Amino acid sequence: MNNDKPSARPGAAGEAVGRDCLFCRIVAGDIPATVVHETDTTLAFRDIDPKAAVHVLVIPKAHHTDVVALAKDAPAAAADLLAAAAAVAEAEGVHTDGFRLLFNTGRYAGQEVFHVHGHVLGGEPLGPMLAPR
Ligand code: 5GP
Ligand code: ZN
């Protein structure tokens, strides 16, 4: 089985978009979220299960499955997402001591929600990037 084909991913080719996509539903206001930043094209809200003192998810309002699809299909939205993540880091006060901007992408990275999102993580020392091998 080839899971690398875009059509095999949720969110591609019309799957898991809109009503079926958790983050599209947050954008639509169907599911509540603690919004910390919003632009015409992006939304940032606190992760429901924070993994650090500051843990904010930054998403494009339009549905794109992952960062690869976003970069290919909507580079302007990708730039907006990066700018929004930087604005969140500043607003949350994590940019001075440092923070992580993380995009889990696909199976090996454990991506759970197939609407691209950057994790802004900070507010405390974050430890090594990955568990030691
Ligand atoms: P992923 O593993 O796909 O990179 O990250 C998905 C993130 O979404 C997880 O950190 C998870 O805690 C978060 N999450 C899942 N469901 C909800 C929800 O309903 N609301 C919010 N705010 N975050 C959620
Ligand atoms: Zn979506």
C-alpha cells in the first residue's frame, strides 16, 4: 500500500473536509476553541492537551492536509501561516527565550489531525528535539 499518494490521505480529494474535519469545524465555530490570534487567512488557538507551558496551534482557515500540500497548493497561505506563528510567539512572550514551531507530517511523525497546523511550543525549556536514539 502506498500511503504517500495524496489521495490516500484524509483531507485529500474532498475527504475529511468541512463537517468531517475537526479544525475546519473550529474555523466554522462549530467546535469551541480558545482563540489567541486571528487573521483573514489564519487562526491560532490553544491545544486542548498542552505538551508545554505554551502550546498554541496555528492553522490556515482553508483546508490543506499537511505542510507539503500547503506549500505546493497555496504558498501565500503558507507565508501567512509562518507570519501568524511568529506573531503568536511574540504575543505569548516565548520568542525571547526561544520556542519550537513543529509540523507533524504524516504517519512517521504521528500526525493526528489532517488539517495542517503548526505547534507553537514554549514557555519553559523544551528538552531535546527528539528522544535519544
Ligand atoms: P498532531 O498530532 O496532528 O500534530 O496534533 C494534533 C493536536 O491537536 C494535538 O496536540 C491535540 O492535542 C490537538 N487537538 C485534538 N483535538 C483538539 C480539539 O478539539 N481542540 C483543540 N484545541 N486541540 C485539539
Ligand atoms: Zn480542515
